Amino acid sequence: MTEQYVAAIDQGTTSSRCMVFDATGTPISVAQREHRQHFPQPGWVEHDAEEIWENVEWTIREALAGASIGPDRLAAVGITNQRETTLVWDRTTGRPVANAIVWQDTRTVPLLRRLDQTYGEHRFRARTGLPLATYFAGPKLMWLLAEVDGLRERAERGEVLFGTMESWLIWKLTGEHVTDVTNASRTLLMDLRTLDWDPQILDLMGIPAAMLPQVRSSAEIYGTATGVLDGVPVASALGDQQAALFGQTCFEPGEAKCTYGTGSFLLLNTGTEPVVSGHGLLTTVGYRIGDQPATYALEGAIAVTGSLVQWLRDNLGLISAAPEVEELARSVEDNGGCYVVPAFSGLFAPHWRSDARGVIAGLTGYITKGHLARAVLEASAWQTREVVDAMNADSAVPLRNLRVDGGMTGNELLMQYVADVLDVPVVRPAVTETTCLGAAYAAGLAVGFWPDLETLRAQWRQDAQWQPAMDPDHRNRELRNWRKAVERTLNWTDD
Ligand code: ADP
């Protein structure tokens, strides 16, 4: 038999990618294309969903060409995507009624304030696991229903469809209008326990059920593609961070991954019961395979990690490329008593303080740019520690080790420091494209290309591991200083 492969489409915030994997989970080819970011007003961010679809088609063609195969050699295709980005399109013409509203967009602030005042945040958090924040898709959909002429009436008549980006792509590929539990868990509209739309919340938000996709598992055949992937089963969908959790094979409660990019996202597998956080974390669905019970996760989002390194490069000009921060940091023994808390637009998890602004604390005449570089790297590690402390407080299963991926994990000094401050081993996999890998794994499982989770687990390969080596007294002293520095960021803005 000719060798079969699995493809993954990663529809991200700045670009779309397609990767082809072989049966050992090794990447064979990749193609990527960026799309435009539209900023029609301050705080607004939009994407043209037609452009994204064209890019996705292009990357599929290129990735297949790169692997020298046709779609007949694909056992399945899986999808992973930027989460929460919201689209409505016409059921008949297939045209979007407006640009997609991107997760970063903050236009729903007033609308969320009204929901909070009228119903209280608790009501939403208890059902959906989420706070009332501009991130999530439901409020963006409310905005579209209120602002696009005639949309509400068309939605009630079932003429238009809502979806996040995986829904859009699955619909374009197969004509099916579905979403998966991980993406649905980011809408503020899904009941975490029933894994379906919550009728009461739809009512409170005034969202017609007729426009919503069917909620399906993350790994099952949603339909068969036509066009560029003609005949290929579309067999998985996972939000990008959940796909990374899956690609890192964090299948056991207590296993976690952190993706270190512009910002960082830590997800901890908490097993088959949702843990509602009392410490500023989001409760979300990690994945669900076919009709098996869903696996839940706690999620901690850190706004500024890699972008602090960019700030050192672009705003201070202390380095000319991000990786140079490591050499600069290694030019000194320690942070010299200096701490940088990058609360550039407030603090995210676990603090959620929009009034905070960044500080450089402990400045003395002794501090050099080397100390500053060290403090910049350490900031990512301490922010991770704060999220892990919140997770350990929320969850009965403490973190045992941390699997990492993303652009910053090339920084060995940082990885050692993360292991030191968390006091658990930090592990980097051989395949760092964990997002695509997770989508491919889930799709391959759904069609029997891989038989079970154990097989995936067995083929996961470690590239490097860092063991904690810091003296506990030293760690505690540094933690106290970090906490003092964080305190100094609070109550900065007046509004
Ligand atoms: P994203 O997916 O969010 O765009 P990436 O995973 O591509 O991010 O990582 C890019 C980020 O990582 C940038 O913010 C950059 O500053 C940071 N980065 C890249 N290499 C290093 C390094 N060696 N040390 C520290 N930071 C790095």
C-alpha cells in the first residue's frame, strides 16, 4: 500500500499554515501565508475571512506539493485555529456579512459592563468557566447582531450562520456547520457540563439558536472535503492552545504545557471533571475524542513574555535580535537585585488587574544592561510560577512537570530558570510544532490512522530537559522580591 499521511491546518492570528505528517508524527512539509490585520478604530482588530480561506487553500496546495502527494494520500485532515475570532456568513451565498472580529478586539467593553451589571459575572462563570471578558466570541456575536443592519432578523430566519475560524473552514471544506467542544468552550455560550449551548445564556445575550453550529467532539469525522482536499475526511478541530496540549500528549491529569510566544499560555489537564477556578484561571475543555468523556483543563494566560524581549530589542535597542538576550543575560551572574514586571496593559492571569502598569524595580547604580536582560527573562519564569501556584491551589493534582513549546524555548537560560522557579522538570519535545501536531494526532485518531492515545504517547520524543537546581532559600527570596515588584505595579492608572 502507498504510504498515507495526515495533514493539519493551523489558522492562526497572523498567518495560516498547512503541515503534512507521516505515521511517526514527523513533519514532511509545511506551507505558510500571512493575512492582513485590519484596525478600523483604536481597539478594533478584524480579519477578512475570504482572504483567510484563500490563504488556507493556497497553503494546502503548497504543502501537498512539498510532500509530492495528492489528497488521495491523506488519511485525514485536522484543524486548529486562533480561538474566539468571530464570523457570521450567509448560508446561501457563503459570503461573510462583515469582517471577522478578532480575539484581541476590545469593542465589546460597554456591552460586557451591561451584562455584568444586569446579571453578574458569577452567572456566566459558573456555567461557562469564563469571566466576562472581551476575548470571548459570544459578546462579539452580540455586537454583530446589534450593529449589522438586519442581521438579527436574518439570524432568526436561519439565513446566516455563526462560527469561529474552525467552523468557517470546516464549512468551506465540507458544507457542514459544526464546531468542536474546545472552540465552543471559548464562546461564553457553552455549558461546560452538558457540552452544548446554554439556552438561558443564549436568551440573556439575545442570540438566536438557529445560527449556531452543532457542537461536536474534537476528534471525529465531521464530513468529507471537496475541492482542494477532495475526498479527505475532515476529522478534528481544536483551539490552538488545546491542540498544543494534545500535541504535547498531556493526556493525564496533572500534565501541563506552556507555549512561550508573544504571550504565554499554560494549560493543565485536570481530568474528566471541570475545575472552576477560585484563583483567576479559566476553565476550558482540553479535548474530547469521539463519544468519550471530555477532558478539561485550567488555563492561565500571560499577556507579555516574548514581547518583553521584543521591547528590549525595539524600544531600548539593547539587542538586535531576540535570541541575543540570552548572551546579554549570561554576561552577568544574576539579576543584581533588579526585577521587571511587564504589566504593559495590566496584568492577566492570575491577577486580572487592568489598573496595573509595568515597573522596573530595585534599580541601583550597579544595574547594567546585562542585569536588565536577566530580569526580562526571569519575568517570564516568575509569571509562569504565579499561574502554576494558582493552578496548584485550584486543582487536586499538582503539576509534576512542564512541557514547553514556542519561540522562547530556544532560550536555554530561560528554560533552566523556569525549572528552577517552578521546582519541576521542564521538557522540550523534538517536534516543536505542537499545535499542528495536536490537530494531526486528533484527526489521525478519529480515522484509525493511529489506534490510541498510548501509541501517540509512545511516539512523542523529548529533545531536551532541564532539572530544577536552585537552592530553596534562594528561590523563596527571589519569589518574595518578585511579589514586591508585582505589588508596585498595582493601582497605577486612575480609571
Ligand atoms: P507567536 O506564535 O506568539 O508569534 P513565537 O512562538 O513565534 O510567537 O515566538 C516569538 C516570540 O519569542 C517573540 O516575542 C520573541 O521576542 C521571542 N523569542 C524568540 N526567540 C527568543 C529567544 N531565543 N530568547 C527569548 N525570546 C525569544
